[in-house]
Amino acid sequence: MAGSTMTAADPARARSVGQESKNRKTAWFATEENSWKANLSRPEHEIKFEFDAKIPLRDGVQLSANIWRPSRPGNFPVVIMYTPYDLTSNWAMGEAQYFTSCEYAFAGIVLRGR
């Protein structure tokens, strides 16, 4: 076939690559070798927290939100998390603390109906 780059060895290579990924027991980020963590943003700011802020909708319903933001003045990009679950869980608070300390505001909003 003209222009084809497949060779007889390609199917064997594909099988070996597939086998390598099956032999890997953990994801790359869960390994003991954590040098990639050194490249993450470092928390640098104190956090200002607003509990149970009300967000009015056009139909009169008010959504409940917890809002975390850096304590210094300024405008910040916002990470918004909509959830039907409790915003005081360790997971939600950990996410909020991470993003806020890296100069993002974080709004956890409880979905309508809760």
C-alpha cells in the first residue's frame, strides 16, 4: 500500500504498550516518586470566608453558597463548584483552601432543591 507506515512490528508494539499499562498498578501521580509536586503552586495568602451567602435567582429562589477568597483586596478569578452535598466536607474545604491560597476565589454553591 502506497504511503502506509504500518509494519509487521507495529501490532506487537501496540500489544507491548498495552501490556505495560496493565502492569502499572498505580497512577503516575500516586507513586512514591513525587518530584512533580515541586512544580505546584505554593499557598501564599490568608483566606477570607463567607458562610451561607445567598444568591438570588430570577424566580425568587435563593441558592446558598460558601465563598472563600484571598484576604487581600483585589479582583480574582473564580472557581465555581455546584453540588447537592454539604459544603463543610473535608474534600470541599480542601479544594477551597488550595485554590484560594493560590489567588483564586472559590464559590461552593448548593444546588436548587436542597
